[in-house]
Amino acid sequence: MEENCVVPIPINFNCWKHHYSFIKGQIAASTNQKEFRNLKERLLKIGNSQMDLYVGTLTPGLISRFIINYLKSLKVFEPEKYNSWLTTEENNFRLIKLEDKSIWTLRLGTTTERYVHIHPGRHSPNTIRVKANTLKTAILVFCHENIYDNKLISLEQINTLRKDYLDEPPLKSVSKETRLGKLLYLFRNKG
């Protein structure tokens, strides 16, 4: 299981938070109990807010290269020029559209090396809006299923995982209509 996806410098992209295919690959790679115990640390990087999860077909590398090429074409690839370009907008961010029509938000990163912070735009095509704890719960469920070969995880097991790994209260139910139910359906049925 990887700490995060590998993207070229200067891109900063949290794939655990924003890239469905990366997460799905990490779930598939979780093959032992030690990795499952270490999962809690990775889930902390998802945070506690709502976010947009990219569910399209572009890899983190392709997304990054497109953004790098776009910034180079505008001649705002160097840190100072990038910062000036961002701050000419009132909100200190920019939105760009990729080839699959997804919209990406560009912000200033927190390190000098990875100064181009990217994430999917809010309500963009090829994204879904998710709450952090819902995403964390889905990841736990599928890693647990993968490691323990237990495909029929119960509400009781889900609540135990939420308590033990997320310090979250129990859920009353999980159905196709709940946020978690919809996300579990997506992870179970989307390639």
C-alpha cells in the first residue's frame, strides 16, 4: 500500500482524498493484516470535510502532466509566476478543464517543491461529492473484505471498524439510499 500517488514535481495531489482509481488500486493491494493496521495513518490524510472524488479515467500522472503543460503554455510554471497568476484572481485559485471535461482547481501548495496544489473542482464532471468519514468507512470496508475474504460485511462489522479506526459513532443503517451505501455500490461495481 502506497503512502500517496506518485506525481511529478511541482504537483501536490492527495490521491487518497481525490482519486477513485488510486484508492481502488490501494484497496486491491491491501493483502495482509499489518497493512490494514497501518491504514489508519493513511486515512488521517483524508481529513474531515467534504470533497470531490475524481471517478474518471485519467491517471494522476496524466492529470499532472496536463496541468504542467498548461502552466508552461501560459508561461506561469515557475513558482513566482505561478503565485502571481493565482493571486490575480480574487479567490487565489484557478479552474481549468481537462480533456475529459473534468474541472480542476489549482491553488498554491504549502511547500516550495510542490507549489501547485490540485484537486477536482466542486461538482465537476467525472466527480462525486463525498464526506471524508464516508470515504474512510468505504475504504476500511473494502480493505477489510479484501484481507479477510469477507464479502458480506455486516452493519455491526462496519460500526466496529468505524469505532476502532475512525473513532466515529455507529451507523443506524446502510442501504442503497445512504451516502455510504451509494459509495459502497460504486466501489463494488465500478471498474
